[in-house]
Amino acid sequence: MTQPFLFAAAQGPEAAGPAVQVGGRTFWDFLHGLASEPALLQSTLVLLGLVVLGLVGLRMARLAAEARSRARVEDFLLGVEQALAGEAKGAVARLERVLAEDPENHSARLLLGEARAALGEPGEAHKHHVHLHSAFGVRSRRNQLALARSLLDVQRPGDAVEVAEGAVALDPRDPDALQVLFQAQLAAGKALDAAHTGQRLLQLLPRGTRRAAVLGSTARSLALAGQIRLRANDLPGAQQLLTASRALAPDSAEAAQLDARVRTLEHGIEAALGILEAHDPGPPPASLPALATGSLPAASSAAAVPGTERPNSYRALAALRPRDVYQCARCGSTFASPVPVCAACGVPGAVAASEPSLLGELGDPGLVLDEVEENRAHVLRRIQAAREGDRDAMDDLVSMGPAAVDEVLLASVRGGSEGGDLVQVLQRMGPAVLPALFAAHTRLRDRGLVPGLFRAAAATQLLGRVAQGFGREALAHFEPLLDTADRDLRKVAVDYFLALADPDEFHKVLDRFPPVEVIHRLNAAPSELLRRFLARVRAGSFLAEGVLVDSSFQRDEDLVAALAQAQDQEALVQVLLRRGYDGDLVAAMLDRLDDDRIRGAIERCLDAFGTPVLDHLAAAFADLEREAVVRARVRERLVRAGAEVVGRICAQFGPKPSPVDGELEELLASLGAGAIPGLLAAYRDTSLLERFSLGLLSRYTPRRVGVIRALARAGEGAGQEALRALAAEEEDQNLRMRIAEAQHAAHAGGKS
């Protein structure tokens, strides 16, 4: 770009026009000098390149945005087409891509919610419809209906009624909106409202299957509403609703029930039974409506298949007719009420109740219900009381036995804290409950009543704890588990045989289960049980030579602790020696060094492990929190090691002065003249940080001060000679002063 300027300047004023004076030079001279600057030329080229790159990047970004926009439009159109064609899976994939690019696309979100509902995912569908309703304020009739349907799918009929009423308010003559409102009112138990909505809907629907279904549901709603009125002692209102229900569907089972109730109040139960026996409603409902609280279940809209014969499900009600409950013991005649003299045979005092228990007074209704059937609610109440410390409740659960096993096991797992008192309840039930306990564990796991991996593992762990509470009397129940393929029950079997603490019986486990599986259960066992088991290990057994020496067995602390109560201590010592040096194992040994019963065994192992143990010994001696007896015995071993531990002891000096420094100095001095080479090496050792600081870091450290003091006390002649050598080479004034003090103290001590 500078060439035109250079060419024009070379032509002179004649070619470029009249000269313009700028600071004593012509304008062309100024331009020529400016263009000749290399920095300006380079900066101009770089700036031009950046501008070009920016323009290219902007253009590429616009092209990418246009491509994404075209792809989004294509996905939206194809998604709409697939949603309308019923291809819900493909529509979901495309519409989700559209929403990822354009979250405010209301139509795409509405269609995505409908597609999710079609795939049987009501929760996901509900999320999208609520988002449209709440976040974007969409109040369209279609979204309101979709939201109401999703609320029904997620079992929120009350909210569905409210939303559906809003949709009906937008278009009161929309059959779809009225039908959704009708279904929501049925599900919410609003029978009378559902009946009114059904009557409005019937006026808009043409003849056909849909109208027939609504007709039957409306009739049932009227009848159920009449039963509620009847429970509220509104007999005229119930009769009016019965008439309306009969007008829509004369064969409704709900209408027959309402008619029977009305007849019972007017003419007695015989008239009601006659009505029910004459009615043929098909199979009886699974459950009767909860009329006492005013709530009603949703009425089914399924129509009967024409041409099929159904048995009269109310014939059995004839057996419920009241019978004479008083009988003469002499002639067998029956009476409806007690009489002093039998009218048939004339014997006085012979008439008595045939079933006295039916006429006795009832006690606590809750207890009566608990006695009538196996009442899960009663078991749960007793479990809650037991968890609160009620000993009587625990006794009740124990007396229930297998009937309470499922609930007790499930409550133990959900309650956490390893089951607490409920584990004792299961153990107190005795070995006879074990088959039911194993079956309950399998049911809870297979039916998903203990959801999640961690809950299932907790159930197995808890069952193992229960098993560990039984003795040899339960052996017959656990031996079959040795051949089971159920991994959880295999774990329980290992836990039980471990708790027996019988190596002979435990070898049955080793014969059938892989060692890795057994070791895993040993690692998870409680310390008390494991130590008792390890104390009975015998030399030469596969347990001692194959399982306990495996590196995956990680209970070193319990292995060392078992030495104190071992029946064959030498067997455990050989196990420790075969396991070899390990930091955790040495730490566990040092923790037990104060126990005179196992001190000899521990020292044998430490001697066998060799030099690596010295680092642990030095660290243990520097740990002031350890027992004084342990530190004293560690010191003895360090002194016996001699010069080999000097560097390791010096490494225990911290970056700042510590109460343990004096003891470290005294220990180093007690090693004698043989420790002097190691002390000099430790003094002269320079850390990596000191090397790279180029003298900025002070050499005055507790380690060097400790070495100086130890040298002053370690061998009179050799120690003084070492101090003089350090004084000659040391440049740090603080350290030189410390060396001088040490020399003076040593000299004064020698004179004295």
C-alpha cells in the first residue's frame, strides 16, 4: 500500500503538484518519511488482516445461524407432521431439538407435551404444559386441556378440575373441554358436579359410542351423589337423584345400590335384598365407594359386551339376611329374641344364644380389627413403638413371628443406624424364623420395595447382622445357603459362619465359595466378631496360608489385636510374617507395642521387616500423642539401630520449634560418636527450596539447631571437631552463634 506514496515522492514536486511546506519540509517528504517507517507498515498489515478475519468470521457466523434456523424450521415442520400423524417418538426427538435452539417456541412445546403424553410419560408432558401456563402465560384452550389431562395422569384431579373449568370458560360449548372437565370431576369425587357437566356434554354429543359412555358415567355419578345425600340424611334429595339416574341408565349398578339403601330406610332390609337379587350388574366392584367421607372413585366408562351372560353378583347377599340367633337346647327351635320359656317344647330356661361370641360386647375397636385379620397397620404401629423404646411392643413383635418379618425387615433398612432394636427383635424370634426371613429379604429386593443399590446392600448387611446373632442351633438353616446361587444370601451365610468362630465349620464356606468373596465379607465384618474368629486360626490351615495372607484382606489392625487372645499365637505370627512389610500393618503393630502379651511377637515381626520399619519408628517416637510406654519401647529400638536411624530422626524436626525437639536431640546424642557422620550429613543437607532461593531463605532451621546441640553432646573429641568444621564453613550468623554457644557449653561441661 505504500508504493503509490513512494512513487509520487520520487517524481518530485513537478509530478505531484505544488509543494506544501510542513515544518521546513515538503508534504511529499513528510509522506515519504512516514511510509518508510517499518513499524507503521507492519501495524497496518496486521490491522488489515484482523479486519479481514473479523469480516470472514462474522460472515461465517451468519451463515451458521441461517443454517441452524433452516434446520430448526425443518425440524419444527417435520415434528408437527409426525405429531399429527401419531408418530410420537420421532416427534419428540425433533421437537426437543427445536426447543434447544428456541425455548420460547410455544407451539413446539405444546406439541412436545402431547407427544410425551402419547408415549406414556405423563410427568414429562405435565412439565411442558405447566411451563407454557406459568412461565409464558399461555392460556389457549388447547394448552389448558392438555394441562388438565396431564394433571389427571399425575394423580392431581383437584387441580385438573380447576384448569379444565378455565378451558370450558374459554368455550362453553366445546365437547372436548367438557369431557375433560367431566373426567376430572369424576376422578376428584365431585359426583354431583360431574353429573351436571355430563348432562351438558350429552346435549352436544351425537349418538355413538362416546355418547353412550358419557351417558352411563353420568347416570352412575348421579347415583353416587344420591348415596352421599343419603348419608347426609337427605332422603328427598337422594330420591330425586335416583330418579334422574334411572332416567339416563335404568340398569346402573350404582342406581340399584342407591335404590336398595332408600328401600332399606323406607321398608326394611328384606325389600332392599329383593331389589339387589333382581338386579344383574355383572361382577361386583373391587371396592365400594367411600361414602362416609363424601369422596367417590372415578366411574368406569367401559361398556358391557352385548350378547354375553353375566352371573348375578348379588345372589350371595341373600346369605346376609338376619337369622334367628337364639336356639332351644331341648328341641332345637330358633327364636329372634331371648325368651324365658320355649314355645315349642315348653321347657323353661332352655333358650340361649347359639353364637354367644357374636352377642358379646366389643372392646377397643382398633384391637378388634387387629384380631380379625392380619393387620399391617397394627404391625407398623408396634414397630414404631418399638423404635421408640417400648419393650412391650418389642415383645408383641416377637410373638407375631413370621407374620411381622416383612415389615420389621423393611423398617430396619429404612430406619438406618444398622437396624437398632429391630435387629434384636428378629434375633429374639429364634432360628425358626430364618426361612421366613430369607424369603422376606428376597421379596423386598425383587419387588423393588427396597429401591436403589445402596438400600439393597443395606438390607443384605442388616440380614447378616441378624444372622450373626444366632448360634449353632441355627446351623441347619444356614448350611443349605452354601449351595445357593443368590449372591446376597451367600454373603449372609459367610457372616453367620464367621460369627460361629469355628474354623472347622468355616472351612465349609472355603470349600464352596471363592476366596475373593470370602475376603470381601471378612473385610466388612464387625471388629469384635472378626477378632474372635481370627483368635482361633490354626497353623497349616487354608485360612492361615491362603486367605489371611492375601493382599486384599485389609483388616491389619484386627489381625494384630487378635494376637492377644489367640489360641495359637505362632499361627498368627506366621500369617503376619507372610504378609510382609506394609505401612498400615506396622502402624497397627506400633499401636499395640504396650501390650506385654504380644510385645515379643510384634518385635519379631518388626525385626523381620527390616529397614523400612525405621521410618515408622522415628515418626512414632516424634508423636507426643502416643502412650509413653510405646514411645519408650520405640526409643529402645531406635538406639539399637544406631547410626542407621540418624537421618530419619533428623527428618522429624519440623519447620518451627516443637516440644519434641529436645527429646530428638537427646536421642541423637545417645547414639554416640558413630552418629556424627550422619549428623554432619543432615546438617549440610539443603532442601530443594533452599537451593532455588539463591540465599534468600534463612538456613536457620530447627533441624540444624538440633544437630548442633546433639554434636555438642555426642562424643567429646569427635563432636568438638565436627563443630569446628561447621563453624569454619558456616556463613549464617545465627547458626555461627549457635555453634559458638554449643562449643562453649561443651567446653564448660568438660572443665566441670
